[in-house]
Amino acid sequence: MTKKALITMTSAIGFAAVSMASMTTQQAPILLQSFKDSDGGWMAFGGAAKTSVSHEPELTQASAGALRFDYTISKGDFNGLYLPVTIGSWEKAKSVKFRVHSDAPTVLVVALQKQDGGRFVSMVSTPKGLWQTVELSTSDFILSQDKDDPKDPTGKLDMSKVVSVGIADISQFFLSIDNPVLSGLFDVKKGEHRLYVDSFTVGSESIPSGFVSQGDDVLIDTLTHPQVSWIGLGGMKIVRATEPPLSGAAIRADYHQTPGKPSILSRSVPSWVLIGAKSLTFDVASAKPAKLVVQLEQVDGGKYNAVVDLPGGSILTKVKLPLSDFKRSDDATDNDTKVHPALLKSLMIMDASGMLEQANSDNTLWVNHIAGSGS
């Protein structure tokens, strides 16, 4: 055997050994449900909601099935899916992945319930009639702190104490709003609906989080997941996009600037992302001139606004808003006049051009690189 052949063979053996080592060290999922033969223990609650196993050829994979969830959106009724979890069995869980197919564009809330504690949630925007891949790090789940939510003694998610996971269509929450102006922002499609869930997996290997610290800055949404975690209101249709004018992945919102009506992007955020920050920064572009109102909402009812004027023409604008410049909103219910980052609950970016300037035009808005900055 020549020296060259010996080197080639040794390299091949070494590569094979590394590949085998990688395969053997890759950890098996804590839970993997293909729904081929059973519903996996998932149950439906509310009204006439029901679950079943589907093998519809136009929707499911040949070697598997899907969990079918039939439910109704109507005022006064709340429907959802949930899976009981044996306490301690998900102690090493670091990710939740699945595919979902909805018969209408909507936002799903995925919830982890902690024993004797709070409910930790993550939002997932889903299109109509397409399979959406969902990948969630356990650090993407945020403690829900609305007035009717259970309290949590630590405020932190402990996967060893998770007793159930649930999935529900957030449209049902919007129907409970009695204010006609606010409820008009939500494009709720009442009546019977159908949802499919496939390849539900709980893993022990980490995946990137939507919130990442980078030196003195904290990225509020890395946009690394295949799904979008924002809610679009007032006719906004939102997708994850990578095309110009922004660099990298961005939220793209297509909508109509309507006289007297706002269009809103909203996202729940953990309070820690702005602790220690001096400003909120992001990149943004708008096809048409736009007047944006950026709002920070707190768990105590505080709401604080800053205004950004965009020139239109899809021109990239780098925005830096000092937290000290945010002004108390007229509808705030707290007893203060300044932002308290430790109480942060959600971030809203509203195109108020229709309300404030009677704009009447189709528009596209791009936003990314949203961060709490230490400078």
C-alpha cells in the first residue's frame, strides 16, 4: 500500500469514527408522537371540541398520521387541546417542536402549566392551509401575568414541575373583549374550525432561543425559528422574510393604512430583556410614509409610547429610542410617569398613520434587530 493510499484510508476511518461518535451521542427525544395509531393522550376541552387521529392523504405523511382537533370559536366558550405530563418526566426538556396546519390564519398559544405555579406561554403565528413548522426553546416560554392567570412563586419555568402542555387558538380571547373599537382590530372567524398537529417532539438538546444577550445588548427576537411569534392586528398579515430592504431575517407585515384605524404588531416579552438597558433599538423600513407608535406595556397597567416617523420608499431606518423618552400613554393605569423595565410585559409597534394622518394606502413594513441596548 502506498503512503498516499494509507493516508486516505486513515482519514476515512477517522471521519467514520467521528460520524459514529456523533450519532451515538445524539440524545433520543424525551417524547416523540407521530399520531400514526393513537392520539398520544391529547384531550380536547370546551363545547363540542374533539380530537381524533387523521390519515387524510392530502394532509398527512404516508408513514404517519396527524392529531386532528375540531373546535368552535364562539363568545362564551373556550376550546383547546391539552396533554397531561407526568411530573418530573420533562425535567431535562429544552425544546418543544411540532408541525401545525390551520384552516384559517390565526395565532396559537402554546402553554406549559407548572404544578402549584404559573402558566408559561409562547405565541405561534400560523398561515391558512399550510403546514407550519414550530421550534420552541423552553426559554421562549414567558410567564403569563394577566389578572386571571395563576400566580407563580418564583416566576421561572421549571420543566421538572410541568404537569401539562396546551395548545389553543388565541382568537377565542379576542371575542371576550367588550370594547367594539378594540375587538374590531381582530379578524376573528367565528364558527367551526379544524387544526392538525403532527410530529410533536420534546427534546433534551438545546436549540437557539428567541431572546439572546449580546454583550450589553439583548436581542428581543432573534428570528431564528421557522415560525413567527408576533400577533398582527388591524389587518396585518405577517411572515418571516429575508429579502431586502433589511439585512437578515425580519418580520414583514402587509396591510392597508386605513383612515381612523391602527395596524399593530405585538409581542409578549420577558421583563429581563430591558433590565439594565438605556434604549430600545431596531431596524425598520416602510414602503409608504408611516408614523409609528412604539409602546412598552407593563404588568401593572403602565403603557409608555415613543413616536417614529418613517419616510417611505422602503428606506432602511435605524431607530434608537432612549427609555427616558417614552411618554405615559393616556390609557395607562399605573401610578407612575416613567418606564419600569422590570415590569415589562409586551412590545407593540403600531402604524398610526390612518388614525393620526388619515392615510389610505396599501403598505408593507419590515422590522428586525430589535434589542434592549446598554447605550
